[in-house]
Amino acid sequence: MRTIVLIFIIIASAATAETTLYRWVDEQGRVHYSDRPRAEAEQVQIREPMSYTERRPQAPPADVPDAQRNVESTASFAGYNSVGVNSPTEDQVLWNIGGTLPVTLSVQPQLQQGHSIQVYFNGAQAADWPAASTSYTLENIYRGTHTLAVSIVDGSGNEIAVSEPVSFHVKQSSTLN
């Protein structure tokens, strides 16, 4: 548990300051982290944190007639009330999942025609996720702490809604104990 807390502290501090971190294991097998290099230390690669910049819908061009503008505004979609990851849940620990992770999402109201779902696993888009599905099983998920986030995009590729990322932990029972 202390290792997980230490990793979160390191990641959080790395997000606030540009610094180089080093990792080494001492003679007793304990893992140490520092911002000062040592001869036996290896540099820790820290990824950029996920971020989101809200995109505002553009106003219709000024040369569109008022009658057409009113039709477009009544037919336009009001937006999603909520988008999120239902399973796994925040900080959930999953044991011995065999590399497969069933994921369920919630989209309220339901997904509109022309919109698609994009799922991000550890900051990278899960390319095999079906664009209109709110449940799917991800493959090749191994031990460690992972994040999932979901966004809804329109036909032009513009993000309409984005969920908060959900962190979860995959653990494997040891055969040595």
C-alpha cells in the first residue's frame, strides 16, 4: 500500500514541477526514489497527465437566415447530462483478472445518432472499442494501476462530453506464498 501511495505522490509532484526522478533498489531489496542521481539509479519516465480543454459550440454564421437558424437551434442536441465509467469503480482493486477487463460506461441521455464513444486507457485511445457501445471487454490488461476515461465525439471529431478519469488497480496473487 505504501508503494502505491508513494507512486501517486511522485506522479502528483511531477505534474506540478518539471523534475527528473531516479529509482534504485538497495541491498535489502527496498525501492527508493529521489530527484538526485546515484550511480546505480535508473531514470523514471513520467508521462504527461491527461487533460481536457472544453470546446464551446460555434455560433451559426451571420449570413444564415433567421428561419433556418431557428430550425437548427430547435433540432440541435442540448448535451449530455453525464458521461462516466461505471465499472471498474474509482480505486477498485481487481484480483487475478487473467488479462481481461469488462468495462461498462454510462451516457445520459443515450448516445445520439452521429456521435461516438471514445475510451482512453492510461491516456491512450482504446482503438478496438466499438464506437456506439457502452460495454466491452478490454484485453491484455496486466498488473498495476491504470486509468480509464471516456469522451463523446460528434461526426466532425469534436469532443462534446468528457468523463472524469477513473483509477483502478490490477493485482495478481503470488505463487510464492
